[in-house]
Amino acid sequence: MAAEFLSSPTAGPCPDAESTTLALPRLLAGQAQAEAAAAHLAPRLFAQAADTDVMDAFPTQDHELILPKLFHLTYSQPLFSTYPVRSNTFIASLGSTLVVAPHPDDEALGCGELLALLRQVGQPVATALASDGTMSHPASQLFPPSARRAVREAEFRHALTILGVENTEPLLLGLPDSQVPATISDASFTEAVAQLRAFLDDQQPATVLVPWRRDPHPDHRATSYWLQAALAAMPHPPRRLEYVVWAWERVTPADLPNVADKVSGFRLDVRAVAAQKQQAIAAHHSQVAPGIFTDDEDGFLLSEKMLEHITGPYEVFFAALAP
Ligand SMILES: [Zn+2]
């Protein structure tokens, strides 16, 4: 872990050991105090953790609680905020676009504003949904899996309508939520690649939007894998832009782009269509409080903090570097 922090080009200056060490117990005092302290101390703590064994003074479980938060505060969002902002002229240049969403809601969370802006400039947008979305509330008895799938696919369609995307029938792959196939040895991986390839051939998009290849959710990564497999066999594959969903909220050093990825990050100023994005997210009623599948008390709902991150003034994308 320390070596990764040391190699980060964004690591801040190393503070004196005494002040950092004295501050650490404050991080363990409670969640609110930890967050406030982390925001202030994160750069110093990471530099310190890279150089010394100061974190060894605390149980491993505390590291696991604190370090991701520190990393998030120190590197991911500040890193995104350094990316250049591309103009809306760039948006028009994307041409017809296909968005591939691992789950119903990723299309709104990750790139809802870009979709709305594409529609504003008259570009056609097609959609493909990988999973059936049934595992956000797996214990619901009132809504068995078939009902949950129906609700979530209806929410997907509604959100797309709000974003102005209503002119093409989405490709609904219905892959098992939380088990989207990630390897070519899985028969459903090959089938998903074939279905997506056929859809690509039919739609002929100039651009494909897909989750960032290491967005920290297994289904998001799997979706990236089989999209890449579908594109690899195309003689003239569309441009690929990768959008960010969970990397806003939780990310490790290894999840962020590195030199070998050969991508560059950029931002789009999406404030003009912020209301549309918020309405599209809200259309996923089952995923925002108070939810729909309420008999599963341990089910997933988007947190206020996640929504705060995801509805900022910019959407973040990665694109291949020019050859
Ligand atoms: Zn997702």
C-alpha cells in the first residue's frame, strides 16, 4: 500500500511525524469527527503512511475504515477536479451514441447529463442494459425477482425519457445482477458479446459510453470487459468513452487510471441540464429513499453523499489517448 501512495504523482508534502501521529486518535473518535479530521489531514497522513509505520499503531480494521476515506478525500475527487473541461462543441462531435449501463440507474448516474446534451444537439442515443437489477433488494418477498426486474426496467425507460432518449428500443440483456459475466470462459459472456455486437452492427454508433474499466463494482468492470470484447472484433469500432459512477464514492489507488491504460480524463460542464439528471435519478424510485421494495430493510438505496458527488457541476470521462 505504501509503495502505491509513494508513486502517486499527487501526493502532498510530508508533515512532521509528531503532529500527524497525535492527530490519528481523533480519526478514531467517531464517524463525523473522522470525516472532518480526514478532510484536513488526509494529504499529510498519506505522505506519512508512505514513509513510516505510523499506521501500525492501530488495528487493521481501523485502517480499512479510515484509509479508503482518506484516499477518497485526498486523491480521487481532487484528481478529477484537475481534469480539463471540454466544450459543448465536443459533445456535438460525438455523433450517434450508444450507452451501455450495467444496472438500471447507471445511465443517469454516470452520464445522464451528457445524454441530455446529446439529445439537445439532435444526436441519436441508443441504450443497452446489462443486468436485470434484481439484487438491490434480494430479500424482498413482496416483490419477487421477476417483479423487481419489471420495476427496474420500467424505471430505466422512464429515466431515459426524462433525458430525451426515447427514440429507440433499448437492448435489455437481462444478465443476473451481481453476476454479470466477466470472463470469456463463461458461456453467458460469449452470448452477451454476441448480442451486443449485433446491436452495435444494427445501431452503428459513432461513440459508445461504458463504465470506467475499474469502476469499483464487479458488474461495472464485467460490462467493460464484454463491451471491449464486442468492439475488438469490429473493423471500425466506435469511439469509447468511459464514465464514472462508484469511483466518485469509493476508489483505491489501483482503480484510478495509470500510464498503461493510455487514457486521459476530462470533464464536461453539465450544469445546464442538471435538473434533468436529478429527475432521471429520481425516476429510479426503487433506488432512492424511501424506495419501493421496502420489505427488504437491508436493501440498497443511494446515499445522500453519493448523490451529492454524482450531481456536481461536471461529469467525468476517460478517453483513449490519441495514437
Ligand atoms: Zn451500477
